[in-house]
Amino acid sequence: MTTTALTIRDFRPEDAEAVAAAHRAGREHLVMTAEALLWLNARQDSDQHFRTFVAELDGRVVGGVRCGLVLGTSTTGVGYANGSVLPGFRRRGAATALLAAAERHLSGHGVTEMHTWLDDEPASLAFAAARGYRLGRTAQFGARDLTLPLPQAPVRPAGVELRPGTDWADDPRPLFLVEADAIRDEPGEVAMDALEYEEWLRADWARPDLDLGLLTVAVVNGVPAAFTMVQTDGVDRYWSAFTACRREFRGRGLARLAKLESLRLAAAAGYRRAYTSNDTTNAPMLAVNSWLGYERCAGERKGIKRLV
């Protein structure tokens, strides 16, 4: 009988390519680079207790899980764990061991409720249910071929201009204020009602895959009102990380203008595939993305588990 040696350990820099490959395997819509993984694991964030665990089977890195506390909310005790295993190495205990390691780590830091995103397909949902997770919200991914023509830009309202994120490279606080306002009513199980500027700088603005040239801001009479945050793989794949519009400026088509301009710039820069994600109850953004030419390519379900 052949035995398989399974090891769960902490992430090392040399694991980055293999862990990123496991994250993307079978999921064309996930834009994750080894560089971003290295950055995530090198940054200082004592409040989040972020950690990546890696699974080795017979000495080969076949998967990983990223976990930490959910910040930016007044709700306490919520953690997350998102991981994956290469398809050819599943059903051999690696995913179970990775998830258990994340649960143990976070329970030691006061987490009482774990959240994880699951591929919306039977095997993934059954795996989570067997480990005590109930199903929560649904989300869908959209894909867009950037080699195909984009919609014609609508007439821009008076007083509105579109500017790149580079204009706020030295002082991004005005963009933070847009996100902090908009994210308060973003669909989700946890209210994101306590976003802090310093944490946003560390977790979002400092990302190495953030593209400030493609990040597009809709400015109304000199005031940033909406933007679309963009991450890329630096080659040909584009990810719409978050699109935000201050509540007082909604209903003017600003998010649509910003996203369209960003996609136009991305296509001109040689990016070929664009991806986005939305909660399935977020009808306004689903309508914007449909107009932009995104088509559904995959789904997700939230898994939730009480640890105590």
C-alpha cells in the first residue's frame, strides 16, 4: 500500500508560485499573482492576525489557505479562511487539514464565527456542509473579452470629469472617503461600518497589483464621487476589485462612466480579459456590468460556521 505524507505548515516565500497556481486552478476568474501573495505574507498587520498555511503532499506544495480577522466592521469575532487545493490532489485530506489549521489559529485570537467562500458547485458545497458550515449569500463572477468593442460612452453630466488614480497617489484620503461611505450598504453578512484609513492604506492602497493608472475616478465639481478599483496580473488579466459611489451622488451613472473608462484604458494597454464579482442581490451593479458586456462565468456561496 502506498502512503501519502501530508504536511501543513506556514507559508514560505518560495511557496508563492505554487500557492497562487492552486488558487487559480480551474478558476479563470481569479486574478492572483505570486507577488501579491508575497506582499500579503510580508506586511505587518497585528490586528488582523493574517496567516497563510500551506499543504504539502509528499513534499510538493499542492494548496494553501489565507486566513485572518475581518476588519472594518463593528462586529467582533468574525474571521475568514479562503483556500484551495490543486484539482489533481483533492480528496486526500489537504483541504480538510488546511481549513482546520485556519480555524485553530483564529479561534486562538477570539474568532467565534468563520466565513469562507466556496465554489458554487456540488462537491465544494458538500465539503463545507460536512465540516459544519451553513450556506449563506451567493455571488457571481462576470468575464469580459477586452478584444471586443466596448459600449459607446454615454453623455457625461455637466461638472463630471474622469481622472486616473495616479492623481491621488500622494494623498488618497478623498478616495478612502468614497469607499468608507459606499461600503456601508454593500450586501453581506457583516456590516462594513468601521473602515479605518490606516488599515485601508495597508490592505488596499499598498497592494502591489493595484493599478493606479487604470483606477478611474469620477469627480463632480472637483469632488471625488465614485471610482473603480483595479488589480491586474501585469500581463493580460484585469480584476475589478471594488466599485464605489458615495450615496449622495448615486443615480447619475457615475459608476458606469468610471468602469467603462477603466476598461477602455485596460484594453488600450493590452489587457485581454476582465473579471468582476457581485453579490447576486446587487441589482444596480449587475445591470451596470451587463451593459458593459460582462457575462456570468462562475458562482460562489458563502459558508459560515460557529466555532464556539
